Amino acid sequence: MTMESSPAPSVPAPPLIWENTGFWEAVKLHQLVFQRCKNCGKWLHPPRPSCPSCRSLEKEWALSAGRGKVHSWVTYRESPHPAFRAPYSVVLVDLEEGVRLVSNIVDAHPDEISIGMPVEITFEDIAGDLTLPRFRKVA
Ligand SMILES: [Zn+2]
């Protein structure tokens, strides 16, 4: 009788809908992009059909500098999914462009995270065809 290890559980992939396809295609190339209104220049996230400031339907995908600060965070002490090993932290990051992104911190213990902590984007290629944008502390 042989003991076979079961495969590691997969990280659930984000659902692709027409508004967010450009975001995830860029992430796959290790680029962080957000929608930007071509009429008034406002950065938009999450992706949406029209600009909430001027109601324009004209948007473009614009490259973010990938720098921001932690707006808030929560640390999970128990995992809600077998692919996520607790403890891990979910952060809300305010990007310099004025949008907020939900993500994770890759190189900080939960006790090191603080509101206002400067972070920068990094990308993690997950098994399969999935790449996720994550953040790391800025030294
Ligand atoms: Zn606009």
C-alpha cells in the first residue's frame, strides 16, 4: 500500500467579466493597470462601465506606479479556504493614483502591518494560469 499525498488545494481564481478582463490580463504580465476616464482623467477601480464623476463611457487602461499605503487590514487566524494558510492578512491599499485595491502582504508578519505603512506592488504566479497582485513593505 502506498501513501499518496493529495494535491495542494487551488487558490480560487477571480471571475472574469468584461469590465475587469484588462486588469487581469495586465496582472498576468506583471503590470498593475486601472481604468482611467478619458474625459476627466479620474482613475477608477473596481472597473465599471461609466465614470462616476463625469458619466463618460470613454475609458482607457493606464499603468499604475504600484505604490501606496495600507488603508486598513484584517488578519485571519483561521482559514476560510484550504488554499489559504492562516494566519494571513488581507489589506486595503490606497494607491497613489487614488484608487483602493484589496490584496495581501507577502513579506510582513501580521503584527508588522500598520495603517499608513508604505507598500509597493509585487506579483505572485500561482500554480496553473493564475497571477495575483500582492504588496510588500517599502524599506
Ligand atoms: Zn470622468
